[in-house]
Amino acid sequence: MKKLTTFEAHTSYILGLTFTKDGRTLISNGMDNHIKLWSVPKWVYIRTFEGHANSVNGFALSPNEDILVSASSDNTVKIWSFPDGKILYSLQDRKKVVSSVQISADGEWVIMCSYGGRVSIWTVEGEPVTAFKASDKNLSSAALSPDGTILATAGLGDDIQIWTMPSCEPLNTLAGHEIAVGSLKYIDHGKILISVGYEGEIRFWDTQIWKTTRVLEDSFNNIKCLAFSPDERLMAVSTESQVRLYETESFLLKEELPVSTKVINGVAFSPDGRWLALGAADKKIRIWEF
């Protein structure tokens, strides 16, 4: 791999990155309250989504990518038209930080996870549907299965809670991490759930039996996030001052990409697998080319 370009993208920490399905736009969110769009492959600024009054902690695109939803420390979720960035609705369930937001596979539901352990579900037209207590502790991550039938939630504490959707009934509790779980992600068409623990383990869970099948331990320090290549053969893991690339099946370490800052919060592969984008605490986006 070679480093292609680096550019300053936000005025504070970058917290996440995602490419659109056509690979023509890179989206970033940050602690500067903004969501920004960047053209690909020129890496030129397009526009800013302005409207949040505090950090944008995460976002999700609808299946046809005409809607973007964002979660913020201003206690709201905003529903935007995409890509023009017009605010359609602003949602608030409680006066708590919203840490994670998802859109259902059919594009009909918005699922927000908040500090205080609460999950609330809304229509994309901004109407409340239901809400429930998922934990007594702060939630930091959620993942909706590709078919939209299973929601996984996690945060402070070592447990991952599994819920059926849309009934919101508890299905299972997964234990194995320590302190907290920072990230959740489905791969293999929802057959595997990946979880990242603060203790430095990455666990692979079989979603048919809800058991750990594999654990990656590799002297990790401060794992922030992970991403998979489009064919899911490569896994990029952000650690302190670097991103490590592993073969997903064998856990073979393929490459280490040094980054001149300790905290890397955003990692994203382009849909064609050509680029890897990294967003960091130094406000910069770095692009690596395969």
C-alpha cells in the first residue's frame, strides 16, 4: 500500500468515515458538530451538514442513500436529505447523549441508542414508534443485522445485548469482554457479529448459536474501530498511532500503516477496495491506496 494524500478535514477530532455505495463520495463526522462530504478520487470538499449543537457521534445512510441520519451529543438525532444536507426532522427521546444511530434494512425505521442505556425507534418521517431500556449503563454502539431482524447493543460493562426486531424482545446476552465494548459490526451476511472490547480483544460470534468462534488478541492498545474490505477478506483495525491490516480468515497480519497521531476514530474501505480512508484526532483524513 502507498499513502496517497492527507488533508485537514475538520476543526476537531474526526469520529467516523463512510464511502457512499457508488464510491464517489466520502462522508466524515467530527467533534466540531459537522458532517462533511468529500469528492472521490479528487478528495475535494463538497459541502457541510450544519445543524447539530455538539459532537456528531455517528451517522447512517438509508439503503437507497437519499436519507442520512446522525447521532449527536446535543441529545438529538437529525434526519437529513442526502446529499444536499437539508434537515427534514430533528428527533429527541431524552436529554441524553445519542451515541449511535441505525436505519433499518427497509429504510423505514431509525434506531437511536443513548447514554442511560435507552433505545428508541422512530419512523423516517420523525414519528416515535417505541422505546425500551437496553442497559443500566451508557450505550456506545449498536449494530442492526442486514435483514433488520436482530439488533445488538453494547457499551459500558462486559455484556452485549441481543434483541429481536421490531418487537424489541430480549433474545440473548453475550459475555466475554471486560470493562466495555466499543464497536459492533456484522459480516458474512449477518452470520457473524464482530465485537471490539476495551481490553484489546476482537471477538467473532456465530449468530446462529450466539457463541464465540474466534478471538483475535495481538497486543492491541486503545482499539477505536475496525472496518472490512468489500469482500471481507481484509480487516483494518485502528490502534494507537497505526492501522493494522489482517487477513480475516487466518488473522495473519499483512501490513501496518503508521499514523502520526495516537487516536484514529474512523476507518473505511472504498466500495471497489482501491482506497482505505483514515480519520484521526489531528483533524486530518489520510488516504491509502492498494
